Amino acid sequence: MANQIQATVYQIDGSPLTSPTEISFLTSDIMIKEATLPIASVNAAIFYYPNTSNKLGSQVFYVSETLSTLLTAANVGNTTQVQATVIQIDEDPQVPAGVQYTFPASNISIWENIDAAAGVNADIHYKNKTYSVAETEDSLVADANVATIIPSSLSYGLFAQTANSTIITNTTVETTLINGGVGTLTVPANGFSIGDSFRAIFGGVINANNNQTIRIRVRAGSILLLDSGLQNLGSSVINDVWSLNIDFTIRQIGTAGVASIVSLGSFHYTKTNNASVQGFGFNVVNNTTFNTTISNTLDVTVQWGSASTGNNIYSDIFILNKTY
């Protein structure tokens, strides 16, 4: 079963990005490898093979997530990735040997290795290469055929926006980025548990005059959870695509002063004139005003530093998921 996973990309094919950006990958067409770079945040590499349904081509994406984290995300619903310890590739010994890879279970064949090279017990044939691995054929087949079902009470969708938001333009008034949709943005009183985690995913189009400022706030009802402060966008922005990811985790439950929530936001936009990625991040722990004993309704807002018709932003996608 195909599945999408999201990862924070720092470098593509040896070219560092101006700033990290979120990319999602179809797990039926990728291979994941343990990786290190001079960039301390990089922990894995995602190899994306050509497919008529994607535009990412045959590239290597170096990401901050670990192989185990990506494998867990890839195997939600049904197993789509199999992990193996690679000793050789096309009979070429790997240095170092024993690096962990994952392979899409729906696109590989697994053979017993009859040559019995040192440490090798099976071959995985994927695309046009043969990966000789330490695992046995039987264990790999068993892993490929295990369905990993996530209980519906643990991870599920909460809300999906079904229309563009109102265009926020020619105003300095704080205005919501959210329009109507299906599902709910409200957690009732005493509805949170410690460890509950959520991700909000936004996307849309932005324009801005030269050296304009923008401010993003995240609220639970009247309680401020996250505030980017005024952020200067620098040079003019013309019909650029933006994305905003917000993650939340409940650390403690209770009244204000007892309850605690950590929130992290990442806002990026891709310049249409040179394809560079720009943006900013912001995070905070609220353990003073957040209250789980009352109803909490999520809202995400934008405020421009100056009113101009040249400053405008809207969201055409917003999805809220419970991730744990």
C-alpha cells in the first residue's frame, strides 16, 4: 500500500538549500539510507527513483529525520518498507559495510544468496541494482508481509479545509488563515492526554512588496500558543508558494500554570524567480496560560506590518492531524 512520508530536507544532490524545506515522498518509489554529512542535522538520505507520477526525478535528498523515524512513518496502515543491512551493491563491497537501508516492499524481489559472500545471506533486487544483505530471505519476506495497523484512537485526521481562506490584504488587522472544512478544530474540556501530539499543515500563495513584515500567531481560543513575531520577508515576493507546518505536544494537563504545551512552527516560501527557499521558524513552551480543563479551539492568523494591496496571502490547503 502506497503511503506519503514527510521529511525536512537540508541538501539535494550535494547542493545545500538556503534553508530547510519540507518535502513529502511516495514510499513505493523511495529507498532510505543512514547518512551523515558535515551538516549536523542530517541523519538519513532518501533516494527517489523516477516515476511518471512524480517530478522529483532521480535525486538524493539529505534529511534531518532518522531512518527509524522515516520507516515508522512509511509503514502506517500496511507495511511498505523493509529494512536491511547492506554488505554489497552489485557485488561491490561497501565501505563501511552494514549500513542500514530500507526498500519498498511492493517493488523488490528477494533471493537467497547462494554465493555466500562473507556476511551475506540474501539479495534484494530493486530497480537495476542488487543489494546483498545480512538478513535471510525468510526474515525479509516475513517483514514484507506484516501489516502494521495504527489504532484509530492513536493517529487520525481531525480537520481538512475545503475552500480557500479569505485573502488577507491591505490591512494590518490580525486575520485567520482558516476557512470552512470537514472535521473539528476543537478539543473539549479535559479532552487532552499527556503526550497527545498534533500537526497542522498549511499551504497557499503569497505576494509582498519589498521589505515587508509578516507575523504568524497560533491560538487555542484566546490563549496564545505560538508567535513568530514580526518577520521581514526581504525582497519582493511575487506569487510564491508558501507552506507552514505546526507541531504541538501536550506535556502536562490541568489548569493554567499546571498544563504545558510545546509548539513549533516552520514557515517557508519558494521564490518563483530563482527557486530559492526562504522562511523562518519559531517555537515556545506555554506552561503559564494554557488550560486543558476548558474547551480549546485552534486558530492560525497572519498580520501584515503595513497595509497594501501588494501584500496578500491566503491558504488553499489546511489539514490538521493527530499524530500521537
